[in-house]
Amino acid sequence: MNVPRRTAARVLDAVLDSVRDLLRTRGKVAVKGFGTFERKVRKGRAYKHPLTGKSIDVADKETVLFKPSDQLIADSRADAVPPQRKKPVGRTEDILFKG
């Protein structure tokens, strides 16, 4: 695509604003071929402070989860560049005591 950067940024901002608004009102947004955003509440818990041993309560926390679609995963794997293997290094003695 040959789209000016400023135009692309405006379009992306508009899409993200729409996703935010839909998450607030519906709690879940599915974008076909891309993935699903879902608002979740992580339950609070109690834990012990590692240094003092004192019990601390953590409140519930609202967060957004993203699950990529199968199509997005397949496309990203098809385009992935395989990792290059590192060249083996000679024996340690050869490196340390050269010459």
C-alpha cells in the first residue's frame, strides 16, 4: 500500500478508539482474521511479602486480553524467517592459548 504515514496514523487511531469504545460497552471485540480483544477482571488475592513475611491483599484488577485468530497465527508463521544457526566456536583451549 502506498498510503502517507500521517493518513495511516489517523486511520489506526480511529480503529483503536473504536475498539476501546466497544470494549467499554460490550466487553468483547472480535476483528475477523485478526483476533479477539476481551475485557476481564483478575480476582484479587493475598500473598506474603518475601522479605517481611507480612500478608498483603491485592485488589481485583481489570485488564484486556488478546487472542490472535488462527489466520493471523498461520500468516505470521508463513512469513517468519527461520533463525540462523550460530557458527560453532573452536575449542576453548584454541582460543585462549593461540600462538
